[in-house]
Amino acid sequence: MAAGAALLGGSTGCLSGDTDAVSVLSAGSLARTFEEHVGPAFESETGIELRGEYYGTNALLRMVEDRTTVPDVIVSADATLLRDRLYGDLTEWDVTFAANSLGIGYDTRTELGSRLADGDPWYELAPETAPGTVAIADPDLDPLGYRAIQAFTLAGRRHNRPDLRGRMRGVVYEEPEEPQLLSGVETGSRAAAVVYRNMAVDHGIEFVGFPPEYNFADPALANHYATAEYTTDEGYTAVGRPILYNATVPDVADAPEAGRRLVRFLADNPDRLVAAGLTVGDGLPRANGDTPEAIGL
């Protein structure tokens, strides 16, 4: 399945390797984080322009593996997925720099949104909506999509609704371009979407967070999350796990020094990430693998 591009400040194909710029291929949920928070601050501090492209993580990792795009920095919304796909071939290290949580962003002007605002349970309302009223990311392209489906599984158990996952899959719209996931909610063509908290903050829409049992935000519940799985159309089986973002500089980067400076910047500036709606809790940032000395972790 082809991925649709969501481009902010970049160009498709081979990203620039100019010494005064750093190319970033990132999970779509961080598009505004990089364009509005990280990028301007990084350029102000270093003089290096951030040029980003944003896709679902599965899609962007496929692009890197196929050499469709050669970025200086790769940012994944699923730390384990990046390691599973790129370690041993394109990198041997990464830095986990932020976390997130899952829930529903909604439009209060819609019937579903107004009832969510009143506190009515989403798991009673959403399965009864017309097809397309609620959107999720494409689970074959994006961890946000397969996490939504995993959340439906865990929520079905939590609320004694064993058919919840099947019913939700029957009514949701699967958006192939993650950065566009909330566009329908903003325009009123959709009532709600299953999104990360930072995406709702970015777009200024209402958000009801899922409880810890299925918001993938509590490291103490990692074993519980792992009881829900999704297998992509490529045959990759993703187990539920806490939402963690990580970044690496691939061995084929055109501007590896600039890439390492950006990864270090992400690790050194948690306040900017928190301002963008992300979480930087205990144990973050955290290095994994054979981290370059320049990263300093």
C-alpha cells in the first residue's frame, strides 16, 4: 500500500544533505512539533535549518529500507519498530526522547462530540455511529492506527464488550496520511478521531484520554498492553507497548553531524517537547545501542 506524503518544509524524494540543513523523516504525529517548536529553536541555536517530511512510521521506514528517501534523521512513533526494521542494516543506535498517550479528539459541534463532552462513554457511542464518523490512522502504515485497534481490543475486555474491536473496525475510516487525520474533525466532516494527545493540543481540539488500561502511556502496564496485537499487511506483528518516540541517524545520512546535533537537541530540550503536548517522564531521554559519543548519553 503506498503512503501519501504530508510535507512541511521539505521536498519529496532525496532530502537535502546541505551542511546548513538537516533532513528529517518523521512520524506524522510530530509534524507540528518539528515545524513549530523544534525546528525554529534548533535553527536559532545552531544555524542549521530543519527540513522535514512526515508519514506514518511503517511507511517511512519502508521508504528508508527501499532507499526511496535518504534522511539525516529518522524519527519513529514506535521505538521497538525502528529497532526491528533498521538495526543491523542502517543503524545500531537510537535515542528515546518522549512519550505520548492515546485518546479521542472530537468536534463538540457534532452529536457524538457533544455527548463525549457531556461525559458519555465513547465505547457505547462510537460503535453506533455511521461509517466514517470516526477516523483512525491506517494500521498498515502507522503505529497510531494499529494502536487504535489494540486499544479497541483492550477496551473491549475492560468494559466487557468482546465485540468492540470488530464493531469499531466496521465503522471507522482509515486515514492513510497521518498528518491529515484531524483535518476532517476540524472541517466538521468527521466527528472524532483516535489520536495522540499532542495532536489534539496541536490542533486545538477537545480530547478525552483513554484510561491507563488502554492509553499506552503507563510503563508499569507494559505486560498488559502486550496482550493486544495487530499484524500489518506486510506480516509484521506489533504487540501493544507504551508509546515512545525515538530518533537515529542512519549510516547512509548525507549530513550525519547535523543529524547527531538534532538528536542531541531533542534530548537536551524536554521543555519544548512538553510544550508541544508530549510527555518526557522519568528515564527519558534514554540511549539504546552503540550511541555515538557526540550524543552524550
